[in-house]
Amino acid sequence: MNNITSLNPYDNSVLEEFKPLTANEVSKKVKAADIAFQSWKKVSISKRAKLLKKVGDILLENIETYAKTITLEMGKPISESIAEIEKCAWVCDFYAKNAEEFLADEIIETDASESFISYDPLGTVLAVMPWNYPFWQVFRFAVPTVTAGNTALLKHASNVSRCALHIEEVFQKAGYPENVFQTLIISSKQVKSVIENDLVKAISLTGSEKAGASVASIAGQQIKKSVLELGGNNAFIVLKDADIEWAVKTAIRARFQNTGQSCIAAKRFIIEESVYDQFLELFQEKLDNFRSGNPSDQSTNFGVMAREDLAKELDEQVKQSVNKGAKITYGGTREKAYFPPTILENVKPGMPAFDEELFGPVASFIVAKDEQHAFELANQSTFGLGVSIFTKNIQKIKKAIGQFEDGAVFINELVKSDPRLPFGGTKKSGFGRELSREGILEFVNTKTVYIKKT
Ligand code: NAP
């Protein structure tokens, strides 16, 4: 089997080579996860939750090391890597405070003497995770899942294998029983056999539609639950009565943070005709403030894409859109893994820039005739992660919330993840929810208990 290579996308240097586990080694780790589960499920929820405090401490104590690895392996600016680790500590703190309440028995009044719902863990859960937020994506899965009493196996994206090993180390250092959280250094081809292992009870995948469809179909064959967090093509709607300065400021963060490689990034900017020119002009001005360079330098605020092949793919989508009538009016020239902040105007349905997810720093600008047209364009997507709407008329927009088909509606704010709120999509963006109470209840047996006193 070929080694798994971690490359620095900034200069293409080899950071490390990893030897994938053999089939036998993988089986041993799965078995060990199941053995760990048999004791871990008996540990009280309050004890499990207490360990999270330690996880948060270890993340913050080692923040420089972990942030440095994120930046080296996937190219985001170091300041964004630091913020990512801080967010992981936040999710630990949130579930440390709330897990007991979320997982407590729920009394239901029926004709029984006593009836209630209890939430029991399922067993070992496999997580297949992406590289774009190499720590955050894993923590938002692992913290609730493990605190619910499951054990976790992580198959991380190959290009962030050192991050994957750091994460395993965090759980070890925090004092978790052995094998409650393990990283598997394996290729995507090896995932099938892990899902098919009887000791693995459920799967969570964050990634592309292609990977999601493959993993969920294998899980389906095995009658195992899966949660899928896939792509997005979020609309960012600006209505004519919006605070345009605020909308532009937010739009820049919504599209360009993480070098545009976020599932919930705003991708289609749908602007009402009468404020289009004003919005565009201010947007362009703000792009001049980005400083590209070595992502490990504190002064860099715009990174490189995580892999050169991903930048090439984006370039191809932009070119195809231009062939169909879109216009590049800012940026657009790729250099290896570097893709500059780019504006594509005149974007319409039928172009990749409208129909597909552009997973990089390209903003697609679309003119809407009026409010209703803007809402129709927003829903015209195979994805359904989230939508942002900018307007001063909150009462009116609240009445329109039901029209949107997405998993989240944010008004006058970018779509963002927050441990207190559920996160997930509709349509080809996947199914299931992460974070909040909904997230911790994804990998549990919702058990009905009915007692009649005789
Ligand atoms: P990807 O190619 O699907 O990879 C994601 C993970 O799946 C990696 O660990 C990858 O391993 C693995 N994988 C790929 N093909 C597989 C297969 N056939 N069977 C089993 N595992 C497989 O996605 P990506 O390019 O890394 O990430 C970008 C995509 O993720 C975008 O579409 C983005 O929108 C989506 N995403 C969604 C969310 C969300 O919460 N909804 C968050 C972040 C990203 P290897 O690296 O070894 O191939």
C-alpha cells in the first residue's frame, strides 16, 4: 500500500509520510474500540463531561503547535488556525456544561405508572472527516458523540494526517480511558471494511457528495445509521433596504475566510438590482485589503488553497462559467495552489458558478429583479445548507422564513456554526444534525421505557 503524504500547499514541500495501517491492524483497533466501549458506557455522564474541561485545557496549552500544523498541512493563515483551536475549546466547554441535562431521562405522561425516554450510547462510531477545518470538524463530532458514551474512530483526510494524530493525542493527554478515541491512518479505500465491521455501529461523514453517497450506501447495506454533512452553495441575499456597509463587511468574511473553503461559505451573492452597483463597488474596495503570502506569517490574512488539484478544479469551474457568459471582474489568475480573491459577475443558472459548489475564494454575483426573484434564485440549488438575508425589515422577512428550503436562515449575519445551535443541511447537503442538543442525540438509542405497577 502507498504511503499517505502530507504536503505543505504553500511551497509543495513534503512535510511527512505516513504508513497506512494494514487490514489486520485496523481490525485490532476496531476491536479495541469496542472493548473500551463496554466500560466507557458505564461511566457516569457527569464524569464523562468533566473530562471535557481537560480536553479544552490541553487544546489551549498546545494552541501554537496545533495551529502551526493546521497551517502547514492545509495552508490557512495562522491567525485562522489559532481561532479554530479556540473554537474547539468552546465546544468542549459547551458540552461540559450541558451534556448531563441533554442526556437526562425525559419523563412522558402516559397511561403507564411511569414512562420515560432514556438515551443510551450505540457503541463505536466511525467519523470520516475533511481537511478544511481539520480540528473543528472532528471536535464538533467527537465531543458530543464520546460524551454520550460512544467510542470514536477517526479516518481523517489524508492531507491532514498529522492533525489527526494530534487530536488522538489530545484525548490521551486529557486522561480518557485507552481507545475511547482513536485515529486510523488509512486510505479512503479502506473505509468500506471498517463500516462493514460488525463492531462499528454508525458513521458520520463530512465531505463531498461523492464520498457521502459512497459511505452512506455501504452503511445502508449494513443497516447502520449515518450522518452526512456535505457541500453547500449558500445564497447571500442583499435586499434594497439593507444596511449595505454591514452587508459588504459580512460578505467578505462569509466568502473569503478559510480561503473560501467552507461548506457554509456564502457562494452566490444575490443582490437586488437597485443596490447592485453600490454593493459591488464597496466589495471590490475591501478585496484590496487582503495580504497574501506565507500563511505561517502573522501578517498574512489570505492563505493558499489546501491542495493544488483543488485549485485547478476551481479554475476549471470558473473557466467553464466564463465560457457560458460570466465575467471575471476581479482576480481570477491561479498560481499553483494560490487562487486570488475573485469576483465573477453576470452569473446565471446553467453555469457551474451558479449550479455547483465553488470550494474556494470566488464570489458569484447574481442580479435579482426584486425580492421574490431573489428568494427563488436562492432556492434554485441542489444544496440546502444555509441562506443569509440582509434587510432592515425584520418583521417582513420573518414571515418569509418558511419559503427557504435550507437547514439554516441567518438574517443580517453570515451563516456560521455555533455549539448552541443545530448545524446541518437539506437536499444534497446531507442529513442529520451536529452541535446543540440535536447533535448529542444523533448517536444514541432513544429508548422508550414503560412501567406498569401491578
Ligand atoms: P472528500 O474528498 O469527500 O473528503 C472527505 C473525507 O472523505 C476524507 O477523509 C476523504 O479521505 C474521505 N473520502 C473521500 N472519498 C471517499 C470514499 N469514496 N469513501 C470513503 N471515504 C472517502 O471532501 P473534501 O474535498 O476533503 O472536502 C470538501 C467537501 O466537503 C466540500 O464539498 C465541502 O462543502 C464539504 N464539507 C462539508 C461540511 C459540512 O459540514 N456540511 C463541512 C466541511 C466540508 P481522503 O482524504 O483519504 O481521500
